[in-house]
Amino acid sequence: NAGVMQNPRHLVRRRGQEARLRCSPVKGHSHVYWYRQLPEEGLKFMVYLQKENIIDESGMPKERFSAEFPKEGPSILRIQQVVRGDSAAYFCASSTQLNTGELFFGEGSRLTVL
Amino acid sequence: EDQVTQSPEALRLQEGESSSLNCSYTVSGLRGLFWYRQDPGKGPEFLFTLYSAGEEKEKERLKATLTKKESFLHITAPKPEDSATYLCAVQASSGGGADGLTFGKGTHLIIQP
């Protein structure tokens, strides 16, 4: 499968724990995006990264959330001290081009906070 | 703030019954409007990009059109496998470094055999 790979697909955490979501983009894609989908809500942009750089993090909460896309390895979305409101599906997408809306999405990681 | 409103929220059609989905948008300069399809438990799948009013794109039973205020996704003679949630998204040419898409909540389409 040469598509965007996300893991874990499902993650359960208790309040106050940390969640780490991983995303391997399509081979050859150097642009990675993270989106969050809350129940009954649309997809919300969180952050846009290129290798070793955060290009736009305007949609990511300032507290507890961080993202990285290292030179080697997958992109990581990290949520510290999770709260119930963090329960959502987190989607990663990748592209070959800068500033394109034609994205390849993964199947998502579904976070449940107890 | 960029906004995307999709209607109807849900639509149930008989197989072969053509219809249209609406996407109304407000954006500070449109860089592009995008249609995606999302199946349950899956990530969105890209369908079309439209850049300027009057533009049209087609793929099998789907045709997307664009005006200055809205886009339509026309579905002709749909089949049960066309059942999905259809998402509309806009990208603004704000120049401020905001590269993310603004998505609508989607139209949940069910095609009954």
C-alpha cells in the first residue's frame, strides 16, 4: 500500500495521559498536513509541515499540542495531558506540491479520552 | 473568516435519480475549491479542483461547477456505490501563510437500489 499510513488507528487514553499519533506520507511526498474531525463537525485544519519545518500551525491549539516531521521517520502529532474534548478522529494528509488543496488522506487515528 | 456551508445535510435518492449538492462559500480571495468523497471510517478521497467561476469538471457520474458564491456537485443516474459523504473545501489566497483548507460539514448521500 503506497498511500498515507497512520497509526494507531484507534487509541484510548485516560485524562492527563499523552497521545502520540504517527503518519507516514505517500512515498515521495514532502508536505504533510494534520486535520481534526470532531463528531458532527467538519474537518478542521491543524498544522502544515515540510521536512524539519513547521510551515503553518495556525489551526493548532497553543497549549498541549505539538507536531513534527523529522528528516527521517514519520510525522508525529503529540497531545499532552489529554482531555475529553480531544476525543476525535485525526487525519493526516500529504502532497507533492506546495500550497495545493489536492491532498492524499490517510484513514485516520481515532482518539478516545476516558 | 472563511466559511463553507453545504446543503442538504443528508440526501436519500433512488438509484438512477439525479440530483445536485450545494456548497456555498465566503472566502477572502479564492485560490481553489475542492470536492472530496468520504466513506464511513475512511479518510477523504480527492475528486475535483475548481479555480474560477464558470469552470466545470467531470468524472463518471459526477460533475462539479463553480460560481462566485457557490459550487454544485451534480450526480447523474447515481448507483448505490455512490453512497458516501461529499465534502466541499476552499483554500484562500490570503497570502498570510494559511495553507489549510476550510471544509464544510458535508452532505451524507444515500443511494437506494
